[in-house]
Amino acid sequence: MISSSRIRHLGRGVPVALVALLVLPATANAHAMTGRYESPLPLAAYLGGAALAVALSFAIVILRAGPATAPVRGGGVRSGAGR
């Protein structure tokens, strides 16, 4: 059985939930675009900019990484275990 304090606690949350349901759709609807949007730039300009951004990010990573180092001969550091 549900205690009376639990029912009162739920009773306080119901008005808050109703207000939230009334307010939130208006907030989300404020960002809706109605009608057709005409971009000032052609699609090729956006695609070219995206390709350039990806190419530059790869170039920066490659240049900052530096050359790869050769592995150490002999298997690396030996521990004293197994002697």
C-alpha cells in the first residue's frame, strides 16, 4: 500500500509536470523554421568548406605526430621475473 506522504509528494509533482508540458512545446516551437529557406551560398561552397576542414584537421594531426620510431631490438625492457 502507498503511504499518505508518498501520495502528497506525487500530488505536488503533478502541477509542476503540467506546467512543464504547457511551457516546453512553446520553447521547442520557437526554433521551428516555417517556409522555404534560400541559402546565400551554393551547395558546392558548403561541401568545399567541409572538405577543407577535414583535410586541414588530418594535416595538423599528421604534422604534430612526427615520425614513427623504430621498435627496440631485443624485445624491450626485461623484468627480473623468471630467473
